[in-house]
Amino acid sequence: MTVLALPAALLLGLGLYWFQPWKLWQDATVNEALPAASPAASAPPATTPGATPAATAAPVTPRTLAQGTLISHEHATSGTVKLIRLADGSHTLRLENLDTSNGPDLRVWLTDAQVKEGTAGWRVFDDGKYVSLGKLKGNKGDQNYALPADVNPSDYGSVTIWCDRFDVSFGAAALTTV
């Protein structure tokens, strides 16, 4: 009996590490505000002494370029996704009112895949072009993910909450231009 106990305990430990089932009952709520413009972006332009000041432009505010509503895939998922151009010209992906299951190794991906409902849509997001914006900060709430400067947001039309451990989408949203 003790000969089988050690391998069984080892398998149980590996299984718990791999699946991390306790995360299904643990929620991590994140409530981030929309990032503000950097001080350099909102500072008035420098003028040369004696020069006539140019017409004052209205301050640039964050602008939603595209948005979508999350649908459920492997796990019940809801919330809104917004692709926002900030006042300094950078882009951020914002998840609002996110509600999904917690899980092992969840990522936020910007993708070129078409969002499909049901099990047909669970595994399509790694078939084409995608950019990982980082680990999911929390499975509930409002959160921001900066897009790398070299990423052209118009090359992507969807977002997924991707489980990298099991290569499956927890939920996804098609982005529609606003």
C-alpha cells in the first residue's frame, strides 16, 4: 500500500499544480481608472520670445476607437472591451465590468480572429495573428492594458481572455469601430 501512496501523492500534487482548481472559487477584483495623459502631452507648446502664439487647440481627451461586448466561451464571461487612444497618442485596451472565472495563466490577447459563439470559438484565437497584452490582472472589475507602441490597433478585430495553460478562450469580444 505505501508503495502506491507515494506515486499517487505525486500525481495528485502535479494535478493540483497544473489545474489549480481553487482559483475557481477565488476572485481577484481590480478597479483601475482610465490612464491620464502624461504631463508632457498636456503641457502647452513652448514659444519663442517675440513669436505670435498659434491658435490654441482644444485639449485632446481619450477617445474610444472601437468596442465590443464579451461573450462566454469555456467559462461564463461578461463585460465590455474598449480600445482607447489616450491624449498622448498611445493606445490602451480597457476591460470594464469584467466578470469571468479565475484560472491558471490567464492572458489578455488582441487578435485578428473572428469571434465565434459556443465551442467553435474556444480555440481559434491562436490560429492567426495576436498580441499578448499581459496577464489578466483580475477576473472582475475595470482594468487597463497598454498596447505596445509598434502595434497597429487597426490590424486586430477582437479580444480574448485566453488561458495559456490549456489553450482555450474563457471569453471574447469582437471590436466594432465607434
